[in-house]
Amino acid sequence: MSAVEKVRVRRARASLTVAAIFALLSFGAVPAEAASPPAFSVLVPIVASGSSSDLIDASKMSRLVSPGGSWAQLTSAAISHGATIAIDSRIVASITALGKSAPAPVSAWLASVTRSRPIYLPWGNADPFLIADTGPSFRVSTIQLSEISGVPSADIIGWPTGRAGDTQILGIAEKLGFGRLIAGDEMFPGLANAYSSAASAVIAEAVGPVSGDDPVTVAAHFRDSSNGLLTVVLPRDPASIDGKRVVAFLNALFQGSEKSIRFVPAEVASGAIVTFHDVPSDTIQSLMSQHRLDRQVSEMALDPRAITTPRLRQLCVIAGLVATSRFPVAARAHTRTAKTYEDFVSFSVGSDFTVLANSAELPLTITNNSTTDITVNARVNALSGIVSIPTPNQTIMVPSGASAQVTVPMISVANGKTSLRATLTTTSGIVISDPVFIEIEVQAEWESITLVAFIAIVASIMGIGIARTIRDRRRRS
């Protein structure tokens, strides 16, 4: 099927969906003269596009909030029509981090959003069911999301996609703080305050950047066919939304006696019925396995957040793409470029070492490339009986961005060549890097041999001298 044919099929499918929804809305409706004015609860998400960096730079935000920018258009339309804004907490954290250096239009824009009492989304609009899909010790809670964004944990509302999770995940997510969710009726059938998934899909088609549907016509159909409360959401993916088309849709939706009702997140308990589909389980497991490794790596840091915060922020951005076609590629890229223990701390091994005594001390340098002090265990073992290591384990603190030296005592047992095996572990015993091998040559008896030889030479010289003296005396006598 060609690309053109796919577009035609998609448009035909959207048209059929529109017809079905409007037929459903119209079925059983009271006569027009007795119909009550329709009410709409519309959620307008303002989400940052995915990127590898933690924060959004000021120049990008300035463009987005300038006249004609997508954030400016969405905000103005939402506030003027009483729609509810859902803002990515990553945006809030980025502006807060700029402080007084934040551009005035950006600060003013955030102030206007804050006054509208928005809903705060997890960092990167992360799917709460995805970031809960790992072992109990490594799940991401609203408390951790609050730590990386500065938004109070009680204000963070999850928006599940239905593409990540299983029958147990709802209870887990609730314990992690996600008791309130932006929930669709397709995933949560029969749940109070759930938005209409079918109607939201029609709107998404109409406000997309390459849509063939007229947003004004779609809004008019909704307005004319509804006589109750209809709760809908706009697309959560910024790549799937066109600001101008959203403005046109909201302007057409609210033209007369229609009223806007504030969007209320659904209260979800572990016993609720939930439907999952299209679960990319292998990709999710790989992504969360890397998150588990990130948490383990952080155990060696004096300030674990220096390691976990950037990685958790990146994870959330990837988790926000789970419902898009970009998710598998983004997840694999995140895993491939992940930093491991060796990227933070490692041995700096020099040349081979020669032991010329019965006992010696081997200096090993450990380098810390991270932004926090790191505590590690250095373990050194001999691979043969030529040398003995009386203290194989030593704990050492390596300052941030610096090196530290650990001295390994050795006792020579015999002459010859051998190797020492050096490894680094966390204080809990997790191996940090591949072992490093140091070649050792032992020549431990040279002192005694040299001393004997020296004594023999001195004795020989003295003997020769004494013999000559005796001989001379005999000649004189």
C-alpha cells in the first residue's frame, strides 16, 4: 500500500469514526427545542518534544512562547475558552532552573499557565505504567518525579497510554502515587471522569499537522450533536498537534451557549477494570533493566542524584514516547548510549612492575570522571604463589573529577613472573568494571646475593693485602 493510499484509508476511517460518534451522540437526544446546552471538558496538553538533554534551553522556549509559537497558541486558546491545560513538568523545571536569567516572555507565559490551575504531567509526559514496570526497588514513584522536577508529588498526574503494563500494574502504580490518572474510556471502561477515547481520536485527526479534516467542521458536529457533557483530550504528542488547527477547533467549539467544564482526573483504584493492548514488552524490559543498572551505579556516589537524575530524566522522556512509532528507536538509543560504571570510575594502569625486595608496595591509581565523590572497593589478587597480598581489599574515596592512589602491599615468596588481578566494586559488592591485570616480575633475593658478593670481594681484597704485607715483611727480615 502506497503512502497516498494509507492517507486515504486513514481519512476514510476517521470519517467513519466521526459518523459513528455523531450518530451515537444524536441517538436518543431530546428534540432540539428542549435540548440542554452542551458542555465540554477539554484537556490541552503542552508537552516538550523529546530530546537527549535534561532541560529545555531558553532560546527554544522563547520561540515556542513568542506570538505564533505553538505553546503561545495553545495557551491562549485554552485560557480564553476555559479549557484545562496539562503542562509537562520538564517545562516548569527548565524555566525554574533559569531563575532570573529566564527571558521575560517565558516567565510571563509560565505565570499565565500557573494562574489557570493546570494539571502537571510527569517529566516528559512519561507513561506511569511504563516507569513502574520493573523490580520493586527500582520503580519510579511520584516522589522521585517530584525530586527531578520540583513539582509537588501530589500534583503530578499520570497519563497512561494503554500500551505498557499488565493486570498487576494498576495496583503498583497506585502505590507509587498515581492514584489519579488522565484515563480514557477505551482503557478504563465504565470509569467515572474518563475521557471519550473515540471522540478524542476524531479530534486528534482533525488537529494533526497533516490532517485532511476541517477542525471547524468537526467542532461544529460536536457542538450541534451533543446535549450533555463530553470530555475529550487533545493529542499528547507535540509532533501530532498543530497549534493553528487547535485554535480553530476551540474557537468553533465554543461559539454560543456551550460551556466549558474543568477537566477532572479520574480516581483509579487497583480493582478497576483496565484493558491493555499493543504492549512492547521486550523494549520496555530492556529500558527498565538499564534503569535498574543506573540505580545500582549510583550506590557508589556520595550524592547518588548526580548520577540518577540525568538518567531518570532521559528515561521519562523516552517513556513519554511509548504510544508513538519513535519509541523503539529512542529506547534502543537510550540503552546503547547509557553510561556504565567504567564511564565514571576506573583504574589508570601504568607499566609493568618489578619487585626487587622481599616486600614491596604496588601503587594503583583510580580515576573519577563523575560530578560527585565516589567510594569504591579495590580488590587485588595474585594469580600465582610467587607473591602474597596480605590486604587484598581496600576501600577508597575518590574525589569528583580527580584521581586517588591506593597502595597494595606485597610479600615476595619466590622469584619469577606473575600477574595481579585488580577489580573495582561498589561497597555493596557489585562489580564495577572488567578486571585489570598488572604484570609483576619478582627478583627478591638480590640483596642477599649482593651482600655476600660484596663481603667476598672485600674479604678477597683484605686477604690479598694481608698476604702481601706478610710477604713483604718476610723479605725485609
